[in-house]
Amino acid sequence: MDPNVQAILDQHQQQLAVIQQQQQQNQQQAAAKLEERTLDTWVSEQKEKVGSCDGSSLREVRKWLAALGSAVFRVPAGRDVDRYLRKLVQRTALEDLLEEVESFERRQAAAVPPVVVTHAGLRGHIQQAFLGPDEANVLKEELRATKQTQREDVPRFNRRFNKAADLAHPQPRDGNTEELVTDRYMGALISGKTKDRVFSHDPQLVVLEDAMRVASDEWARQRRRQRIQREGTREEEPMDVSEAAPLSDQPTVRETLSAMASTVRKLQDDVAKMTVVGSASSSPGAAHQAGFPPRKPRGLCFHCKKPGHYKKDCFKWKAMKAREADEQRQASEASGN
């Protein structure tokens, strides 16, 4: 082959390799920018859920560490969990807490050989620095002391135990730790059918989530059975046929409602009359306005129109009647003669 042609081909191959390398770099930069935007978006969303902490309160540090442990499960699949959690720690830590985080990362990077900082190691250092070296043992003792009470249902106890377990043994847990936590949960259940069902489960339960699910299902099944039994006892006892009235003598629903309506109307009428009479006695013209005839004053004579006596006792009326009787007698005697 002509040397000039070979030189031209070599030059084109070199240029093509440079172009391919440039394209790969551009793709890597674009992927890195996309990953950084995804990380920033995730951290911004989780920052509101985790909240900020400056390390001034032991209670707030505990709460903050527990929230970080829950954020582990919200990291998108396929992403670097340590990178996401470290970024979240840097965004939510303030003042003394942030200073301690940065100091820990510098010391790990300056070690020979450099130590890779994991989110579990970072959380463990913060826990020891702010809560004390015995904090882990304290949390484990609290987990061992967590027991279900007689008045506590299974779902409520599950939430309480799960919270204590996450504090004592943060997620993610290895197989041995998970089995240990599950055994403690099973032992913390009160004695009864639920506990027996959890212990007798086949295969043996070694994951806390599975043990809680089995306990919840058994608790719900017992509740359904108790509800069915209560409904059965509420049924009315059969009535003695010998003491029951004949069906023909028993009033129908329509007749019963009609009688009740009549009684109510009668009571309403009586109340209305009592109200009208009471108001009429209190005012002279009220009785006439209500439809009743006006009453004359007590003791007013209908004959002489004078008070103090009635017509039957009026002496003028009696005298008039006596004169009329005498006149009739005299008239009858005269006609007889």
C-alpha cells in the first residue's frame, strides 16, 4: 500500500478515536449531571421529612438519627445509598452537628489508607459523639424491656416495637441481627393464641416483618371469631307459644301507629284548651277573642241586674212571681163564679 495512503488512514483513525473518546466523556458528564440533579431532588424532598438538627438536644439527635434510618429505604433503586445518605446528612446537620460530621469525614479521608465513609459508620459516630458511648447499649436495653401489655393490641405493639428496634439496631440489618430482633419480638408478645401461632409457624420466622405480619393476621382472625360469637349471643330467645296472644288479636303496625297518632292529637288539643283558658282568665277580652262567650261577673242577678245574688235569690223576682200567682188565682176564682 502506498505510504501516503497509509498515513492518511492512520490519521483518520486517530481522529475517529479522539471523537469517540470525546463522545464518551460528554456522555459521562451528562450522566453525572443527571445523577447530581436526581440526588439534589431526592435530598430536597427528604430534607422536609428528616428535618434539621444542631446537636443541642439529645432528644432531637435521637429523632434525627431515627429519621435518617428510615430514609435508607427511600433511596431510589440502583443508587449509591452511602452517597445519598451522606448528602442528606450534610444538608440537615447544623452548627455543632455539621462541624462534627465534616471533621469525621476529614479524618477518615486523611487516614492511611483512606477509609470510605459509609452512612452506617457516620451515624454510629454521631451517636457516640452526641449521645455517649453507652447509647447503643441503652437502646438495646430499652428494646429488651419492650413488652406487649394486656390492653395493647397487636398493631399498636408492632408500631412501638418496630420503632424501638430501629433505634437499637438501625436498618439495614444483617441476617444475624434481624433474627435476634425477631426472637425478641416473639418473646415480647403476651401469652395466648397469637404468640403460640407465631412460635409454631412453619418455616421458622427469622424476619421481623414476617413475624409481625403473622401476628397481625392471627389477631385479626381472633377478632372476627369473637365478633361472630357476640352476634350469635345477641339473638332473641324464642317466645313461648302458649303465652303468646293469638295473631288475630294482636294489633297491626298500622293500627298501632294510628292509635298513637290519636293519642298525640288528643294531648295536643287538651294542652291548647288549657292554654286558652289560662290566657282568658288573665285578660277579660281574651276569652271572647278565643271564641268563648263572655262571662258575667260572679253574683250578678239576671233580673234586677244588681250584684251580690243570683236570680233565684232575688226578692224582686220572687215578689213578681207571687203577684202573678195571686192574679192567676183570682182570675180563676172569678171565672168559676
